[in-house]
Amino acid sequence: MKVMISAFVAALVIAFAAPPVLNQFGWSSAEQTSTESVRLD
Amino acid sequence: MNKKLLGVVGLLLATLMLNPVWAQDIPEPERSATGGAQTLEDILRRQKQLEVDDSFRSQNLGNPENAPPISAPLGTRGGVSDSENWRAIRYNEIDPSTQVRGPAADVLIQDGGMPWYKLREGPVITYGGGALLAIIALLVVFYFVRGRIMIDGGPAGTTIERFKAIERFGHWLLAGSFIALGLTGLITLMGRSFLIPVLGPDAFATLAAGSKWLHNNVAWAFMLGLVMTFVMWVSHNIPNKLDWQWLKAGGGIIGSGHHPSAKKFNAGQKIVFWTVMILGFSVSLSGLSLLFPFQMPMFADTFGVINSILGTSFPTDLAPHEEMQYANIWHSIVAFIMMMAIIAHIYIGSVGMEGAFDAMGNGQVDLEWARQHHDLWVAEVEAKQGKGGSS
């Protein structure tokens, strides 16, 4: 179970690390999208 | 006589000097400053009742041959009507100049937007969601009909290492990220229809933004897990004759209950492996296309290849937005198929079979379970251990 938990934590670490790492290479997906553009109607 | 002659000469000179005909000898006004139109001098001459040569405008009636070509800025459209202009814009058959910079800025109207939206909000949600509910219902029925698959004769009490830590890490990295992607993907796809009426728009906005962030970023963990598990297990998942025997025997789950022989992975597990690998690769590609909008168009090229092989007529001239729409629909369809397969995989790996979860839980499975489901693999491991090797 330790391995399972550590893999889940690793997935989250990768998720948090992905944006700054991608930015380093000029590969920002955030520049192409907008977190404020969620339509609600 | 001389006085008369002088008078006539003087009158003649005066007449000549005041005669408007002299105006024609005056140089033409410089009209370059007005682009060929009348100048201040023209106006002043007219006020003085002097003759003005207005040929500069009476003869300036235009020449169709001097019109800018259609391709030039502000060029004439010739015999093209407004409706034809808009039709060309609608079907992206124009080459517009725009001050907007960035991807797809030269597409003024994208005709496929509404069909895509209706497909996404209609059949994709209806059939995709229905398929998920159907597989869950099917497994519930299967559970009550077949019951939990137990270890015949009970567990041996001794264990054998089924998966090493790195294998379990790769599996759970893939599985954990897939579950997160599946849930956040369903929230993104279905939230507007099903969650806003329950949560309200404000709470859903927060949930949707969080889901989008997690979906976009945990995708990298999924891709890493996919690569890890492929590298570690592909050699064990090459189909062979045993798989056909396993399938004919229903895997020992359906029918006689006799467990067919299998190595490290049986045919059912191989089906899950290749389903995850092929669909996982495909969903990753379409996901990358969505993650970096307009940067990775791939459907026009794919359709071209399919058309050349199958003789089909899929569209190969796609607007950038159409590429994104195809990627979005394909991403959803493939994800639904994967979710169906994985739900069945989760069932058989947990409540559906006694002793199965241990393989990925702590890596140690009961020896009797291993002999019943993977007898050839147990023999291989024991042979290696007998020679001082490891599994």
C-alpha cells in the first residue's frame, strides 16, 4: 500500500511541477487557455 | 488718321489683354496635391468669372482596367455578390488580412462549431454516460450471478512475489492519474448538464476550474505511467497460443470453472494491457493536441492516411478549429471506452476475485491463487529460484 500511496503522491507532484517545467521550455499550455473562461449558461 | 489708327491699336490691345481666351495660355494648376480634383486656383478663377478647364474631372470617369486586383488590399470583388462573399468566409475559402495575431486568427467563421457542440452535448454524453452505467450494471449482475471468484480449496497461506515495487509504482501512477483524469473529464464534459442544477453555477465554476487544472497537469503522470508499464510489461503481453486456450475456457471465470494455464499475464490481462496501451496512446495524442491548441493538428493527416488505405472520403482540409473539435470528440470517445475497460479491470482486481488485489496491494499473492491463475508463471519463478534467480 505504501507504493500505491507514493505513486498517487508522485502523480500530484508531477501535476504541480508540470506548469513551471513546461514554462522553462516555453511550452506553456496556460498561455493558450484561460482559467476564467468557464461558461456557466 | 494717325490718331484713329492709334485708337484702333489701343482698343485691340485692351481687348486682347482682357480677353478670357488668355486664360487658356495660363499653365494648368498643379493638382497632385488634391489627387487630381479641383484646386484653390480653380475655385478662385471661377469666382473671377474666368474660364476653368474642367476636363480634369469631366474626363476622369474611371477605367475598370485600373482597378486593384482581387488579391490586393481593398481590391474589388468583381462579379462576386455579398452572399457569395459570406459563403466564402463561412467555408474558409478566403485569404483574409487581419491585425489579430496568433493561431487560427485568419478563420473568421468556423462552420462546424454548432454541430460539434450538439454532438458533444448530445450523443457523446448520452451514449458515453449510458455505456458507463451499462458496464457497472452488467458487473453488478455478474457479481450476483457468478459471485466472487474464490481460491479453490482456500489460500495456501504462503505467498509469492507477483509484482516488484517499481511495477506496482508504475501501475498505480497510471491508475491513480487515470481515475483523476476520468473524474475530472466527466466533470468537464457533463458538469454543465448535471452538476450546475445541483451545485449552482458559482460552486460549479470553482469545481470546473479545479478540474481543468488537475486534468491538464495530471495528464503528464498518466503518460509517464503509460510508458513505464509498457516498458516493464510488453514482453509479457505478446499474444501466444495459450491465450486462445484461455479465451476458449472463458478464463475459468465463465463456464466449467476450470482454470486454464497462463504465464505472468493471461489473455484477459493482455486484452486490458493492449486496450490501455493503444487507447492510452491515442487519448494522450488527442490530449496533447487539446493541451496546446492549434499547435498539434493531426486529424487531417490521419484522415488522409485512412482515405488512402480504405478509400474513404474523410475531410482532409480542416480549419484549425475543426482539428480541435475532432480532437475533443475523439478524446471523449476513447476515454469512455477506456473507462469501461478499466471499470471491468477494477472489478476483477478487487471485489470480483479473492486474492487478486494483493498482487498490486503489497506485491505478494497467495501461492495457491498464483497456481490456479498463473500456473506456468509460478513454475517459471520456482525454476529460477531453484537456480538462484529471482522473478
